[in-house]
Amino acid sequence: MSEDIAERRRVMAIALFGAAILSFAPLLYIQSDTAPLTGAFYRMLYALPILALLVLISKKQDSRDSNSRWLAFGAGILLALDFAGYHSAIDYIGSGIATLIGNSQVIIVTLVTWWLFGERPNRIILLSLPVVMFGLVLISGIWDDAPYGEDPVKGVIGGMVAAIFYSSFLIVYRQSNRIGGPAVNAQFDATAGATLGILILGTMPLNSLGMEAIDHTISWPNHGWLVLLAISCQVIGWIAITYALPRLPAAHTSFAVLLQPVLTIIWGMVILGEDPSPQQSAGMVLILFSVISVSVFGDTKANAGFEKGVQGER
């Protein structure tokens, strides 16, 4: 076995580990019994000092320039919007469906890179888009007599908001660390940006959108679940993903991170008792099939006059 293959398998294992850890994030958020912005803010806030400590302990040379660091910080602002939509979707439609909708961003990333960098997607990607849209219609429950979820339509909207901003985050975040700087440092910058972004969102009048302000009066065990969420997912899981992102081809990272929604769906059904209706289950199958197809068979081809840019995954 060549050293390159061995190294790629090692990095792939790290990506799979990170995805498996992240699959528990919705479960821990639900257990915290907090509103979307509250849960998002504290999972970020509690992660910051841990990441700062890891940066000091590691003492790795960060070769990124100031522009790259600010770009990572800006990516975190986009991540704040993602979490606002994602946590809302979990509340409205359940952890499994919300996570699956968010992972449809693999198609969004490919389309955006086509527009920005001229990386024309192949037929598989283009055909997957209407399939995903039809799957979202089924999940929304508009033709369903008894759909699962408090408000499936709002859940789909929240999930799509999350997918759009998560796509944006991945594109900017990957650009900010193209030289492969220390994963902990990059994660600290992005988490700092996300913390500020959520704090700003928490001061805005979003009640009309069903978003409550950040509740700073929550007590234990709510904080305990959010501390566990911060350590396991925001620190360990995301450091693993951050390390793997610039070191694996897009198709490999896409396939690896698909483990997250699959496991989250399993945890939702087995641990939380989530029970989507037959129509919603059919929609989930369509989206999962499309995302897997894009991850395995999707490809892009750079057009003349464009430099190959960002690769997409979730």
C-alpha cells in the first residue's frame, strides 16, 4: 500500500469519526430543551474557551494570513444563520428530517460553484435537483393527512434556510483554509464568528418568524446538555471535519459526511421515537438517494477561462 493511499484512508477515517460525532448534535440539542437561538448561542459560547485552550496547547504555527483568518470568521457568521434555520427545523419537523434536508446542500454547493467558478455539473447533479425538490414537497406534508412534526412546512423552510447558509459557510470556510492551516485555529475563528452572529440575531425582532430571543436564564441540566454538545460536536467533531476538508477530494468528503444524516435518522427513530408518515418517508428516501447519487457519481468540469474552485459536501 502506497503512503498516499494510507494517508488518504487515515484522513477518511478522521472524517467518518467527525461525522459520527456530529450525528448526535440534534439529539443533544433536543435534550437541552432550549429555543433555537439559545441552544445555538451556548453551544458556540461553551466551545470557544476550549478551542482557545487547544490553540495555546498545540502551539502549531498558523501560516494563514490575516485575510484568511477574517474569512474564517466571516464563514462563522454564515454558520450562525445556518444554525438558526437548522435548530428551528428540528423543533418543527424532527431531528432526522431536518438533518437530511440540511445535507441536500451538496447539490446547492455544486450549483453555486458552477456559477462562481465555472465548474459545470454533470447530468446526475442536474437531474437530482428536481428529485430533491419533489422530496421536500412530500416531507412538507401538504398532501398528507397526518404528517409528522409540529409544523412540517415551517420545518422544510427552516431546513432549506439551513442548507443554503451551510452551503455558503462551507464554500467560504474552505476558501479560508486552502493552505491547510491548523484545524483547531480555523475552527476557533469560525466559532467566534458564529457566536457573534447568533448573539446579533438574538437581539433582532424575529418573533414574527417564530424565533425567540436568546434566553440567558436557562439553568441546569439545560446547560449541561449544551456543554456536552459543545465539547463533543462543536469541538471534537468539527475539528475532525475541519482537518479532513482540505485533505480529501470533494467526492470522498461528501460520502464520508453522509454518515451524519443516516445516523441522525437512526437516533431519531430509535431514541426519540420520531415516526415520519409514509409520504414523508418517501420524500426522505428520494432526498437521500439524490444526495448519495451526487456524492458518488456527481462531477464537475471546469469551463475555459475559469480556475477550478471550491468543492462541495456536507
